[in-house]
Amino acid sequence: MISPQAHIHPSAQIGENVRIGPFAYIEGNVTIGDNTEIAPFSSVLDYTSIGKRCKIFQGAVVGSVPQDLKYHGEESIVEIGDDVIIREYVTINRGTEANFTTSIGDKTLLMAYVHVAHDCVIGANCILANDVNIAGHVIIGDYVILGGLSAVQQFVRIGEHAFIGGASLVRKDVPPFVKAAREPLSYAGVNSVGLKRRGFSDEQIHNIQEIYRMLYVRGYKIKEAIQRIQMELPDTSEQKKVLDFIEQSERGLMRGFQSS
């Protein structure tokens, strides 16, 4: 059902069985997939594409122009996958000429008051808890969980299956499969509970733990740790993901384990 009190531009492409509440605001260059729900008083702005079965709650603003002084009106976009939940007062900005796209992967949950800035890429099956703030150009892998009130600095990368504790300040890259907490943000172990829930075997988790013992616990320099990982540990897909992530890191990795 589409409320007659909603404002919907005639050029907007609305799928089948879409529900749009009163006083929702939908601009013209917008695509909304089948069975999506747009709550009252939410806004979906130009150059936004929303997938199927999404839920956008009251007060959310999806597709607003970037809060970037280098933005000069270029036609950039927001892409929202399928089965995405966008809770109250979330704000998602379009891209800039750097990448032109801000994207949110399938089955991701953005809780209330989350902000996703320009040119961010957030993977599938992620959870960003209340009041998480993501600066521009951040890349977040699949199955990442960010605790409430956390903030991620621009150009940071967070690897898949990572878990970031609440109220964290993320200034450096966080590699895959780990838990991170404390201030400054530090390695806090492997995200073994999350990995078990997602079907990783005990052997896979053990191999990941050995990788991070080399990197973060035994006191090796990063270069020496990588050499030992390659020489002494099984050559697995998880190892390749970790080492590739390290090789591609531009901001540097978060620090190793710090005792309280």
C-alpha cells in the first residue's frame, strides 16, 4: 500500500508490493525493489537504488549529497542490496568523484542513528549498532559487527568476520576474523564465536588463531611474522585472506594485544 500522503516523484521506479507510509519523500532518480517497506517521514533521494524486501524506518535519509567540500554536484549514487534493514534516523550519503558509489550489501542491519558517509562500501550480513559513525571511503567486509557508538576514520578497512567492541575508535585497518577493543584499538583475540556460528570448523578456527599468534602475540615484527606464517602454517584460504589484507593495507594495522 502506498499512502496518498506520501510524496513520490512520477519518475521514481517503484516495484511490486512496495509499502510507502504517509509523509515519506521519494525523489525522481530512485529505484525501489519489490516488497520493500518505506516508513512514514523517511526520505529516499535522487540516484538511490534500493533492493528487494528492504525495510527503511522513520526518519531515515538515504541518498543525501556528501558532506564533503570537494563534492561539486557530480551524479554519484547509493546502492542498497536486498533484505537490508535501515532503522530510525540513519543517514547514508552518495559517493563523490573518487568512487561515485556508496554501497550497502545484502542482509545488512544499520541500527538507529548510524551514519554512512560518501564512497563507503559495506559488505553483506553486517551489523552496525546504534550511533555507529562511518567516515568517507571506508571499506567493511562481509559479516562484520560494529558495536554501538563506534567511529571509523576515513579510508580505514575492516576485514570480513571482524567484531569491533562498542565505543571503539577505529583509526587503523582491522584484519579479518578478529575481535578488536580497548583504546587505542587493539587485537583482542579471534572472533571464534562468530566463526562457529557461521559454520567454520574447529580446524579452520585453530589455523586462524595460529596466524594471529604469529602476528600479534609472539612479539614478531610484521615482516618476520608473515615469513613464519608462510613457512610454518598450513596454506589455507583463510591465511591467504589475512596476508592479502595485510599486503593491501595503506593505513597500517591496528596494534597488537595490550594487557589492561
